[in-house]
Amino acid sequence: MTRSSPPDLDDVLEAFASEPASDDATLASYIHRYPQFAPALADFAHELRLAERVDEDAALADPEWQDESWRRFTAAAQEMPLVSPAAIADPFAGVAPTRAVEIRRALDIPAAVLSGFRDRHVLVASVPRRFLARLAEALDTRLDQLQAYLDLPPRLHPAASHKSEAAPGVTGEKVTFEVLLDQAMVTAERRRALLQDGD
């Protein structure tokens, strides 16, 4: 069984570099999702922009343009406040059991899959954006807020605790969406549908 760790800085920078447009809005989005990497993201975004300008002009960018570009990207980083894990809202906090059932039925997923998201055991990068958007809508939260929550380390839900000498723990590792579906014994046909971005 393959397990994946939460993205590290290199993963995040690689994902940012692969974006169709690494502009101010994209930078702000990444900083919101990964506030711990804000300075590195701003620096990397500036380097990408400088490299593009050099390629376009076939010469070194002028100092004034470099200064202005750097000011823009650092401003974008400063406008998105660094958020501590404790400050990220739990979109599952106010979900009553009856509402959870409604969400599961609407998304056609078993309880174990919804619990995997609630307890942050799924690697958010492996989840199709369409499914994440539907889940965010069902939870009455924004997509970026749900992503920020899921990017936090796994947790042990209070309801899962029990009296024993060795309480269950959380390893800090996450599984891909596909593995989560497999663990929840979702049928192969339904797994394929859920794993398609256009689902």
C-alpha cells in the first residue's frame, strides 16, 4: 500500500511552476494554501517572472523592471497574512450527523471516505478539483479554505478515541484519494468515476 506525505516546499514550488500563469493571483492563491512557504513562494515567483522577461528580451531585464516586479510579488505575499494551523477553520465542525448523511448521499461516497476528509487523511493534491469543489459546496465553505484545512496534518477525530492502554494515533502520513477509496471498498466503477476530474 502506497502512502504519500504532505507536500514539502519542493513539491509546492514545482506545482507553482507548472501553473499556466504564475501571476500575482496565482501567487496569492498558493500563499493562502501554503502560508508556511510564503517567503519562498514570493521569491520563486519573482525568479520565474525574471526568467520569462530575460527569455522575451534575449537580454538581462533592466534594474527598474526587476525592482518593480519584486515589489509586486512581495506585496502579494504580505497581503496574504501567514495563517497558523489553529487559525484555519474546520469546515466539518458544524456538520451534524444527519447533514453528513446528506453529503455522503449527494456525493455518492461511503462514510469512511467522508471521514478520511474530515480527519485529513487524504492527500489533497491527489483529489480531482471537481470533487473538491463539490465537497466544499456541500460543506458551505470556499474551495481554498477546504484545501487549506486538508493540507494540515492528519488528526484523530474525538469520536474515534476509546479507553485503552494504547490509544490510536496519527502517523502524519496521508493516503491518495485512490487509496482512500480502495480502503473504503468503493466499487471499481465508482472509483473510476470519482477519480475523473470531470466527475
